[in-house]
Amino acid sequence: MSPLPVSLPFPDRTAAGHRLAERVRSVAGAAPVVVALPGNGVRVGAELARLLDAPLDVAVVERVVLPDHPGVELGAVTEDGHVCYDDAALARLRIPRRRLSGAVADARVRVAHLREAYRGARAMPQLTDRDVVVVDDGAATAGTARAALRMVRRHRPARLVLALPVASAEAVEDLRAEADRIVTLAVPDHFRSLDHWYRDSGGLDEGQAAALLAEHRDLGESGDSRQRARIEADGTELVGELVVPSVVRGTVVLASGHGRLTPHNQAIGTVLRAAGYATLLLDLLTPEETGTETEEVDPGLLGERMAAGVDWVRRTPAVADAPVALLGTGRAAPGALEAAALRPEEVAAVVTHGGRVDLADEALARVRAPTLVLVQGSDSFVRELAEWTLAQVSAPTALEAVAGAEQLLHRPEEWRRVGVQAAEWFDRHL
């Protein structure tokens, strides 16, 4: 373990996972499994799994604490039923193990709840004889990481790697004997709280974590090929990712304003690829442009950028001959209609999800591709705008309601439903 010089704090957990993957890649073996600790460890693990093209799962571990020592981790309970006590902390506080029986029972209840929320009825993946990377968003103490490593070790992996963006020197030293390799990016002299090392310290609720796990669970094991895309449009470099399944029926340019790798877009992409569609996930806005209001972003500009994505697909051998469809979400919704108007001979179908599709008003008469508009929730004004939009399109159209933003956030199955509805529309018109 030799930390790299990094600029702290990290912007967020995803950025930390991106940096961590650069370092883990050389030690993780050819076909690793990424196992994240609950909470924000899943956010770091998802980015690590994506960049390593490795399946992601979770090691459910819960701290054992006493009410009179709420900030002291005295042990941890793992989902396979074991208790890992911190005997040094118990000795320092002169607390016998038997005093923890009630706290251990409470931790077991929480473990059972988290295991059901994260994995349902599924068992842990096969870890025996595979390289396993255990990841968390950081470690102030060794407690939960030690318990997770010992649980994974009981599965007899070929090699066990612990990956942490940031950790205290004490935690690293205490964990050295538990893993075959420890990879950290930073070991600050004065650790302080973990959130101190992230500018965006927002948490991850159970629904969001479960969705990330579901979308990254089968990475590297589905036969999909991945290719990073850098697309020039109006002097701006757009960043995207092309994922091609083993059998390709068509290619969907799946664009959002910004955040193509959010669980929402990843969920839609997974469903589309399962239906046989390659996906080009594309951000239409640069990070500097995302702070503006939707009305201030020119739909024509978004359309030109999405059309550049279509042109890139046509130049890419793996998908050059397949029919092309567009799916614009949020801010990119009007851009999908603008792009369809710009490339009428190339775009075979369009789906939009959310966003102000009416902002593409001047381009609507030139849209020739069958268009499905998915409106979020039951807001009558939003529906009226969508109906007006479709009335301007001289092609087969349909309007369907889907769950609103609140339901999409807390019910991951709704995210997949958007992908299912889009795939059905593309099946009908491609």
C-alpha cells in the first residue's frame, strides 16, 4: 500500500471510485468481483465495477454499538451470522463481550433487513477461487471492513483486495493482515470524520443502493462489449459509452442532460440491451453547463449534439449497419425530437421521458420517426403540453404515463419499466 498524491476532498463518491479504479486495475486480476460495504460504499463500488467491467455485490455488515458509547464501534455482525468483536476497544472501555448480547441481536435484525433490501432472495455470488475487491468509501476505524474481509475470506477467494479512497493510518495498519493487498488513494495525517473528505457528502438510501447493485450485478459476465465514446459537436467534446450486446437488433442513443451513469439511465440501458439494443449513453451538457435552468438550454443545440451521436454511431463498425433510435430523458427530451428532425433518414424511432418536449416546437413538423412520449406523474399541464407536441408530429405517436420522479427515486423497479416501454416501442417500429 502506497497512497497516490491526490487533491482532497474528493468531489463525490463516484469521482473517488473513478480514481480508485485506476489504481485497483493493476492488482485486481482478469475477472474480479467487486463487493461493496452498505451505504456509500455501494456508490464507490458501482463506479469501480463499471470501470473494471466486473460484477458488483454487497457484503452486508452492521456495527455493534452500545447506547452509552454511541460513537464507539465495538464489533460488527456479518450476514453469514458471525460476530467480529473489537477486543481492543472492549478492553480499553472494560466492557465484557456478554454486555453486547442485546446490541448484537439488534445488529442481526438490521443485517436481515439490509440483506433483503439489497439482495432479496438471491445468495451472494460465487467468490471461491476468484479475485475479490472489497470496497468502501473510507475507513476511520477497521471494524466493519475487518468483518467484511473475514466474511469474504471464509469463501476462499483466490486473492482478496481492500480498496478505499481514503483511510486513517490506524485503520490501514489494523487491516494489513486481513487482505492480500490494500489500495488507498489517501491516508491523511489527521483523519477527522469521513464526510470531511468529500465535497458532496450526500447519502445513499436503500432504494438507490439496491438500484445501483441491480444495474451493476452482471457486469463483465453478460458478453456485452464496452467502448468509450468522445464525440465532437459544435466545438464541444461530449463523453459517452457504447455498450454492445452479443446480438444487436438496433442501436439506441440514450441521452440525458448530464448524468448518463446515474442509476436511472443505467437501469434503462440494461433493459434495452437485454432486448437486443446496443446503447450509446451520452451526456449532452458539459459539467459547466449543468447549472443553468432547463429553459436556458437551447433545444436546437441539444439536438445538434444528439445528432452528432447518431453520426458517431454510423461511423462505428460494431453498430454502423443497425437501425438507430433515440431516447432522450429530462433535459435531453426536446433534444431527441430536434435530432430526429435533423436526421430524418437515420432515426427510425424516438422515445422521450420527462422533460419539456414542447420546447422543440419549431422542429416538430420535420420529425418523421414514430414518437412515444412518456410523461411523469399525472400533472394535467404536463400532459397537455405533451399532447400538443405530438399533434405537431406527422408520424405515428403515442403518449403514456409513467411513475413520477418521487416514485422513480424510491422504487427501482419503476426505472426498469421505462426501459421496457421504450423497448416495446422500438420493437414495434424498428
